Amino acid sequence: MIATTNHINIANSKIAFSQLICFENRPTLIFLHDSLGCISLWRDFPEQLGEWSQCNLLVYDRNGYGASGELVKPNRENDYLEDEAAILIELIETLNIGRPILFGHSDGGSIALIAAAKYPDKIAAVISEGAHIFVEAETIKGIREAMEQYQTTNLKQKLEKYHGDKTDALFNAWTKTWTSHAFQSWNLENLLPLIACPVLVIQGENDEFGTLAQVNRIVDRVSGKAVKEILPGIAHTPHKEAPELIIELASEFIQSLPSD
């Protein structure tokens, strides 16, 4: 994990970020965490991938997560991930980062795809891992199982180590949004043809939050070059379950990208 964490005010919130610049004339990799994640939960994966791919790094906590400020909008609308993509772009512009490569896991992968679609001149490429573009029965089943674990196991205590007294708010925001009747119509497929940059789509074959239909529709509908990697025996967090493989796949993809 990158040791130094800084803060910046964006969209009425204090956003925590860690940045590591080691390479001249090389792109920046921006890591977008999942629905319960934060900077710390990436562990040392960003540094490992940065070293292998010779990329600079930016890792940040979204509003309400980790070391960032309290959740500004606990009652999320269906377009909350699009709001997060706009915040990402503001962060990129404020820190003067030129055309980064986005590495997004789960919700972070969805945000990365939205950013590439809506702000194509700002993003060089996307690596998505377990991203969602529509709601499936498997997604809801996985979330309801997490809700049960939150009540009956030490999951809440584990999350509190990273999110502190924001834990209940962020957990409820995630679960209540995705299991609501209104959110079942959420869908990003109309945005996919707007993605012209290269995309690497990674998903575990045993992902408990989504089927391979997510991957196939992304690959089929984006306009740019798309590469899919389906990982046998892997579930929803490939970068933790098979970090060496993900580093290898992501590094090869990054090295194949055209120079700006």
C-alpha cells in the first residue's frame, strides 16, 4: 500500500488519495475500488502492477469510504455511478493527470467504463475486473448474502477497521440501492458503443456477483479494441485471488497500448 495519503476537496467532500510518481513519460494507473473497498484494501497490488508495467499510480477513496469524508448522498439515485465518474474526471483534472489508464474493480469497473464512455478524451484505456453493466439475479443474491453476513458474522467489524463510523452508511447505501425495485432497470449498455479506447475485461468464472453475460456484452458492444479474460476457479476479486496472473495480464495489455 502507498504510504502517504493526501486529501483534496471535490464535489463537497474531502477525498483521500495516494499518488506515486516514479517514471517519466509513462502513463498513470488509477485504481477504482469496489462497493466496500478503499485505498488500504488494495494492499500492495497497485505498487506491484505499477512496477511491472512501469506506470505511475493514483489510488483514492470515494466519498464515504476509507479516509475520505462522510457520505454526502446516503440515498443514492440510479445514476450515482455516473456521478462518481464525474468526480473521477474532476480529480484527474485537478491533479493534472494526462489520459490515465483506469483499473476498476466491481463498482469501480463500472465507473471506469462510464468515464471512458462519457469523457473519451480524458481516458487512455480501461481494465475492468468484475464490472457490472446491468443488474442480474446473481448480483442480488450475492448482495443479500453479504447483508446476512453483516448481521450474523464479524463482517461489520472487519469493515470498520477501514471505514470507521462511516461503515453502516456506506454498507446500507450499497445494499439498499442495488436491492431496490427502482434500481433493477439500471443499465449501462447504451453507453458502451461510446467507448473507443482499448478495454481489458477480466472476470472470475465463479464470480458470485455476476455471470459471464456481463463480460460478453461489454466486449461485444464497445467500439474500441476489447480483450476478455475469463479466469477458471476465480470468484469476484481476481487481484486478490490470483494477483500474479492479473499483474501479468494487465501488464501485457498496458504494454500493447499505443503511445499518445
